[in-house]
Amino acid sequence: MPEDDLERFCQLVLHDPALLKLLRETPDTNAFFDLIMRLGAERGYHFTGGDVEAALQAGRRSWIQRGS
């Protein structure tokens, strides 16, 4: 499933300082989406920009709800 691949890729990024730095230094949202999809595909993960966007939105909602 793409969501599982995205979650596994995110875990990989969290444990790889070079990947984390690369993503943090991405200048804008479109470049971030392009980079995360390219890096994921290069490592055998399959997810779409929509999957990434949905995960980011879910994270934002969770963060906002914690503040309520």
C-alpha cells in the first residue's frame, strides 16, 4: 500500500541525517513534494504526491487538535 510505503520512507528519513537535512533545506512545497517522491522511488517506495499531501494534512490536524 502506498500509505505503508510512505510511512516506511518517513521512518527511513528520520534515521538518516543526510536525507533529513536534504528535505529540510527544500525551498518550497512543490520542490519538497518532487524531492520526497523522487527519493522514495529511488529507494523502492511507491507513493504519490496526493499520499504525501494527505499525510502532511493529517499531521497538521493532529498538531492543531493537541493544542485545543
